[in-house]
Amino acid sequence: MKQLGLVLVLALAATPAWCARKVTVAELKDALASMHRDNKGDADVANALKQLELSEELTRSVMNDVVADVPGPLSTEQIYVLEARSAMLAPPPSDIPTAAAPDAAAQKAILDKTADYVSKSYGALPGLAATKTTIRFQDNVEAAAPSSGIHGSASDVSTGSSFVNPFQFIHYINSTDAQVVSDHGAEKMPAGKDKTPWGANKMIALQEPDPSLGSVFQEAQEAGDIKWLRWETLNGKQAAVYSFDVSKKKAHFAVNVCCFPDVNQTGVASFQSSALGSAHGGGAGGAKGNFQTNTNWNDYKATVPYHGELFIDPDTGIVVRMITEAELKPSEVVHQVDERIDYGPVTVGSKMLVLPIKSIIDTEVVPNGDSGAAGRYSVRRTLFTSEYKDYQIAGGN
């Protein structure tokens, strides 16, 4: 592994900063260990991590294992980026239980328990309020605050290459707290109007609440396409993983992203070159008229098919994780909205409830609204990682 790590580090050094290299979690760990042995600084390690894309999920347990090899805030920031970007992937094969898949009857029994849990327990949750802390990572925009809230500054990111803008890479932008309310396990959109100039400020906002477990499971059932996928270990316990696919006819999955430009040009302008003007006895060239360009910012709204995965406690039917991936057309201004929600036990008053405790959203959009145009277009990647805390009965003290 030591030789493999050295090869990877050398490859990273020779790879242009804008070319992402796919690596496994084991290769990531070995590269970090090699750079640690070579006493590489925080900026150098961060630069190397920016050039990586994982082919497997980076779990929190692995992140804890590599803490000693991460030298500072810039490289720590990129570890969080790698975690978010790999959140929808399967873990390394070594982390997947080798137990045989249950037979068809046992698979159905697990889903029957889940159906009972979703309708009778999760769907019966009371109105709840919580604090949702969201960290935004994004490319092509400067950090909005000097401190990332993850123990380091993110306002001075160096790529180690004079040919690439440092903000081309995904890095920390800001951290925000919001009060969220849910009813019967479904998160509600805030009642107040958001006056932030989304789009114009080079950032997007997701205008739909997180997917509801009740709605997703019901649609997956009705679509009749819930299939056994694998076992996976979550929080030290074996979970049953099922895939599902919901077609457009069955889906009520709403995507609403703000905002994208709609450019209108009005008026008339006449242009004249200096050579043409001289030939006709006139003066220097230029433009005359009242030609104007106006930009309006509009939401992208669509109801789309989607697919995903359900991670289920086989003994109780409790869903401990849900992944949803919207199926979007490459000709649209929104290319990707993938979300993972992790559920866990939370004490609310005198009761223990299973509630969302963390979510990760991976998005890709065309910020200039020109996805359907011929030729090249630029894209923008935004990652949101959120954690929920301070749950209480909505309206309670």
C-alpha cells in the first residue's frame, strides 16, 4: 500500500488541477498517509484532495480514522467535500456484510414491517420543530464568511496552479441555521417570504422541503419496483438495502430550484464602423439607439421521475436512511438533485422518536440558464450538508 500511495501522490502532482481522478477509499487513505509521512502542508494536501473523486462512500468512521493525516483547515474542508460528493455511493466492498441475501419471503416480510412502520409510527409523528444547521459547499463563488464553522478559514483557497481560478473548486461558502417544522414526518416550507436574491448572488436555493419518507415509500410501493439490493452495516448494525424506481406517471416528486436568468433585449441599436463612417464623410464609428438588456430571475419547477434506496432495520422495519435521485434531462437548467436523509433515535420530551438527524444534497445546475443552447455551457456544483437538533413539539415550550 505504501508504494501505491506514492504512485497516487505522484500522479496527483502530474495531473492538471481541473481533472478529477477517481480513487477508492483505500487509495485516499494511503495517499493521505503518504503525504503525512512526507510532511506535506495543509495547502498542498488540500490541493491534492481537490483533484480527487471517490468511487465509494466516504463514511464517518473512515473520516475519524484519517484525522491524524489531515494537517489543517483547508484539507479538512476538502474531506467534508469528498464525504458529501460520495454520500449516495455504496461503501467499499470490505464494509459490505458477506451474509447471503434473504429469500423472497424474508425480503417481503421486511418490507411488510416497513409498510407498517411508515404508516402507523412515522406517519403518526406529531407536529415537530427543530433547528436545522446547513453548511453550503460550492464552486465558482468566494466564501461568504471568513470561518467555515468546521475549524478553519475557507476564504483563501490555493490550487497550486496559476492557470486555474481557485474558486473553480468546491469549497466552503457559509453556514446557516433555520427553524424547521414537520407534521406527520413531512417537513414544511417556511411561511415567510425569502427575500434573498438567489441566482443573482451566484447561489441557488432549493424551494421544496426534503422528500417525505411516507410519500416516497407509498409511491415506491405503488410503482411496484422495490427490489432487494444488498446488506450494509450502518451504526454497527446490519441494514437491509432495497432499491426503488418511480416512473413519471406515478411520481409526485417536485423539483423547485431558484433562480435562473431570463434575458430580454429591447429597443433598437445601429452600429457603424469608423472605416464605414469615413467612407461616407462621417466621423468615428459607434452605436446609436436605445438598446437595453433586462434580466428576470425565475424558478425551475418540474415534477420528475426518480429512483433511490431504502436502508431498513430488518428486525423492526424502521428506515434508517433514504436516498432519492431525481431523473432530470441534460437539456434542462437543473441537471442533478440527489439527497440522502439519515434517521436516528431522538428524545423529544419523554418520548424516543426516530427522526431525520442529517441530510446531504448534491446538486448541479446551469447557472446562466443556457443548458438547451448549442455548444458549451458552464455548470455549478452545490453541496448542502444539514444536521437537525433541539427537536421539540411544535408550538411547545
